[in-house]
Amino acid sequence: MKYTQLGRTGLKVSRLVLGTMNFGPQTDEAGSHAIMNAAIDAGINFFDTANVYGWGENKGRTEEIIGSWFARGGDRDKVVLATKVYGNMAAEGPVWPNHDKLSAVNIRRAVDASLKRLNTDHIDVYQFHHIDRHTPFEEIWQAIDVLIQQGKILYAGSSNFPGYKIAQANEAAARRGMVGLVSEQCLYNLAERRAEMEVIPAARDYGLGVIPWSPLHGGLLGGVIRKEATGGRRAGGRSADALADTDVRLQIQAYEDLLDKHGLEPGEVALAWLLTRPGVTGPIVGPRTAEQLDSALRAVELELSDEVLKELDAIFPGTGPSPEAFAW
């Protein structure tokens, strides 16, 4: 495994991040524990989750599975643990006032609940899962400062923030003499490069590590057409919807044809491409099985040639930087 610093911090993390969203809904507790064991054995030290994972009436279940792994011998000292706050934790129905988003009262309540489910005394990176348009950053940072002083969290990060909110958040933190955001978790992959316009430049300017989620774009970049043709797992969800668009299908076919020509695996290339991108700490991989984790691990050692990188850019052109991308 290769490691890098998380943004401007002294925290060293693996170039792959273990995503746990499938733990519970897709992978049972025993299978999840096996994946976490395999990740540690492979050198992955950065685990990402969220308080709402498990979904529906099972919200919080994913954190509980991680907590039971710690209780049964999972080495907490080897893990950089990240979770998130924002979503409503009620199974259904309307949200009770102050039981979601980023008010100081909800942050306090949510962190204590996550610590209990995770069976730990601290969270290494506590991430805001979405912007809160109604809570000022001064209030958010006051709440985070208290949690840092209490030793319940060490760093704060963001997820799904636009560039201007990254700037606002860190300017507000600087006025309080705080470190501010140290990471941004955003949708970023070969097929979805809009983050390159403003989010990634803002993250780089403010020293945030970029943690791309959905690196295979819901499976679209994982060889989905080839799998269909050979009787493998058919596209579903986002992939199926995207492939219904003729232009998208032709683009993905060109991608798979290119990699066939070079003898490369689509999913591994999609991850390896992200590891070449400036500012990227490491993509989140969310394996449902240990075999899927093995495939992701191979991407860390994969060196993409300049020729392949240029051909990928031709198939999936980026938007270009802001403001040039839209100003002229």
C-alpha cells in the first residue's frame, strides 16, 4: 500500500479509502468484518462511513458493524476513522426539530450517538455530509471546537460542498484560529469531472485532501457492457439509466474497447486514473466482497502510460478550469 498526507495535515492515510456503505444493506456482519480484516492486512488504514448508512429503519447499522469489529479484535489504533453528520436519523416520517443538519445541538447529539455505535472514544475525521444553508459556520465551528477540546474528534472534513462553501468554511475557521476543513469528499470520476471546475481547485488552495466517492460511477466504469455481453452481473441503478442514453453507451463502449486494446481492466483503470489526479488523496472503494477489494488493491500498483491517459481524456474530456470553462 502507498500512503500520503491527508491534505495539509500531518495525518498519513492510505491511497485507497475503505468505504463501508454496503456493510449491512449488501454485506452481512461477518462478511463486513472479513473485508475490514483484509483491508488492514493490505495496508488500508482509512475507513469511511456515515451515521445514516444502513438506510431506512436500519440507519446506524453500518456504524454498529464497525463498532462490533473493534469489539471483536479489530485494531482501532491502526484505523483512521471517518464518519459523517447531517442526515435525519429517523427511520421514516417528518424530522423532529434539531434532529438533523449542522446546528450545534444536532452535532453534539450526533457525535455522541456515532461514538456509541462505533464503540470508540474518538472519531479521527468528522465530516459534514452536506452544506447547511441555515446554520452559520461560526456556530458549526464553535461546536466542533468543543468536540476537539473534549477529545471526541480530531479533524473536520466536508462532503458534497461546492467550492465557495469550502472557502467560506475555512475563512470562518481561520477567524477563530482553527485548522478548519482538512478534506472534501466529492463525486469525481472519469465520467463525472465537474469537480475539476471549482471544488478541487478550492480544496487544493485551502489544503484539503480530496476523497472521491463513486469512483466507478455506480459501476458504469467497471466494464459493465463487457459483463452484460458475457452473462455477468447486469447494469442496475445509475449504470442502467446512463446506458439507456445512446451517447453514453457509445462513450462507455469506446472506453472498454480502449482498455481491451491495452489489456487493462476497466475498474482498475478508473481507480488508477483518480490516483494520478492533482489533489486526490485516495478514492473510496466500497467492496461488497473480499474479491472486489482485491481488484481495487491492484489499482494502486497500476501505472498508466501517457498514451492511455491522453486517450482517456479524449473519451472523457474534462470541463476545464473555472472561469474559462464558462466565461469564454
